[in-house]
Amino acid sequence: MLAKPQPPRIPLPKGWPGCVQSAVVHVISLAHYAIVYARAWAADNINARVRLAAENDRLLEECALLHEELRIKDTRIAQIAPQRRPHYGPHERMAILELRAARGWSLKQTADTFLVTPTTIASWMKRINEQGPDALLQLREPVNKFPDFVRYIVQRLKTLSPAMGKVKIADTLCRAGLHLGATTVGRILKEDQHHDPVDPASPTRVVTAKRPNHIWHIDLTAVPTSLGFWTPFALPQCWPFCWWVAVVIDHYSRRVMGIATFRDNPTSVSVQCFLECAIRNTGAAPKYLICDKGPQFWCDVFKTWCDRKGIKPRFGAVGQRGSIAVIERFILSLKNECTRVIVVPFRRDPFYRELTWHTDWYNQSRPHSALDGKTPNEVYHELRLACERPRFEPRARWPRTARCASPHAPVAGHCGARIRLDVRYYWGRKHLPIVALRRDA
């Protein structure tokens, strides 16, 4: 009788138990590498069912990762004794009951989710109608003598657009007709604000923008398709792991003049074709073009092309802070407000459409701090400024002749007007809000 063949024995390296944890991390990273590559092939397939299967697989993976994140956080809180756990505030208690109503949870399901007892949830339900400043459950209260609906408008706008800071919210509401100071918005939000450092203008700069299409900036950046670039080994910076994006903006108005996507790091010829399209669509060429010393720009081919077009190239100084800060600041805004809040598609057409929607919204509806709350299109096309139109005044006793938050504008109608927030989204994208205020009857 033949003996059953035994599986081959693989000799393990000496001291292998000490490398298991590192091996687990590397194995997961390798699996992530393989999954991204396979999913990119499926997402770029001509078969619609294959693309749908790839999207379903991505959503299932995202749900599983979110559940794991919540489990880890809940495990940490569960290790604390119930008597020592931090208590929920009045607003958070109300939010929990609102979520319970939306989910249709029972007392036990709600208690298990938020690490409290069913008796606690039941007591909150009994005391939900309490009034006064010491009520167990509370809604948002007015701040700094403004009516409560003004506070609600500011907080709702922050909820709908988390990337907007207090200055951006103040500028946006100013354009809509409600003039609030940035400090007032900060007090209403009651949370720490993180401002991006603004590089001061260099006192030795040679070129100063004096009109639209006088100075353009151009730069390249890589946008990852799977949330990030980090792995224990180096990922190739090309499709399907990232897209390369080229952007050109006008310095005077901060208007985006063109945007393009590439699968690999583009060549100088590709950048020249992109600039040709931007010049043709605009109908004008810049006098100066500011860029870094990347291989696409710091070469004889690119300089010859600039001479043929009558453009004078200017290159940012290596190691000098703020030399190309304008275009770099826009790229940071593009990533924070677009590519980091959406799932970057593996197909070029959907990704380019997302970038086009963002740049159109950026030019038309997003107030710019460097332009004193104006939008790039208003400065570029010399349009009437929305922030200088007559404003709403919600304070009933406010003197009509008193000055308001800058920029100063006259009062529209009577003081003490009640207004409501009307937020639309450009092409239905939640990260591209278009804010308007309506007078409430």
C-alpha cells in the first residue's frame, strides 16, 4: 500500500517569531497593492457590469474598514470604568436621540452603540421636553446677541462644508447678504480653527501682476487613487496608483485658466500642449509664466516654446520660501476640498469631470481671502461684487447708520429681518456648496 505523500516542509529562518508582526504589515500592504491594481483594471473596463462589480467591492471594503475603526475606538472607551467615562453634553444627547429616530434603534441597540445603559437612554427620552439653560437635552443656543437662526445658519454651513474656516464662512455669508465678522463666526463655531500659513510676499520679487493674463502660474502634482501613497515599499507614481494633474492659474485674479490629467509624469511636450489649449480657450497668452525647475520646464525645448509664444518664463528659486506659493496654495485647496473628500476614480473621464466641476465652482462661487472675499471670476471679468450689495440686518435694534463688518454695505429693507439658509450643490457634489440667504416671511 502506497504511503500518503507528505507536504513539503518549508524551513523557517532563525528567530522568525520576532518578525511575525512586521511580516503581517508587509503582507497586508502587498495585498493592498494587488487589490488596487486589480480594481483599477476592473474600473477601467469597457464592460459596465465589471465596473459595477469593482465599485461594489470598493464600497464593501470601505464599510469593513470603517467598522474596524469604530471597533478599535469603542474598545478603548470600553476599557474605562463606566463611572469614569466622560459624559455626553446636552447637544450630543439630543444628537444621539435624533440618530436613534433615524435608525429606528431600540433602547438596547442605542445603548450598545454609544456605550451607555438602556436606562440612561430611557431617562433621556422622558426628559426630552425640558426647557431652560440647565435642561438635560438642548438645541443650539444664540451667541453674541445675534438671533438663534443666525447661529444655526453658521453652524449648518460648517456642517455642510467642513473644509471652510471662519474667514471663509464670513466671506461666503457676506456675499450672500449677511455681514458677520470673522471673530463672530469663530465664537459661534466655538471650536479651534486651524489656519493655513500664508507666505508673505517676497520684498525682492521682480514681477508684479497688474492685470488679468499678465502673470500665470503652472505646476504639477500627483493625486493618489487609493487614499495615500504609504506602504512599506515604494509605490510607482503612475496610474493606477495615482493621477498626475497639471494646473495653470492667473496670478492677478487667482482664476484657474486650465487643468489636465495624465497617467504618468508628463513630458515637456505634453505640458506645452496643455498650455496651448489654455491659451486658445482663454484667447490670450500671459506675459510671464512662473513655474518650478522641474524637468518639464527647466529644459531648452520649453524655453524655445516660450520664446516662440512671446512668453517670458520665470522660475522659482530653489529652497526659497514662497517663490511659487500661489500655485502651491491652490493645489493644497484642490486636494483638501476635492480629491481628499471624494473617492478618486480609476477612469480618466470621471476624474477629469470632478476636477472640472471643482475649478468651475472655485472660479464662480468660492470667495478668496487674498481678493478680500471676491471670487476669481469677479476680478477677472470685472463683475459687480456680491459682497457689496445691500445686506440683511437680523438685529432689530441695530442703527441703520452704524457701520457693519467689512466690507461695508447698506441695509436692505428693515432691521430685524428673519432669514433662512438656502444651500445648493454644484452638480450635486456635497463638497461644492453654493450658499444663498432668503428673507423669511
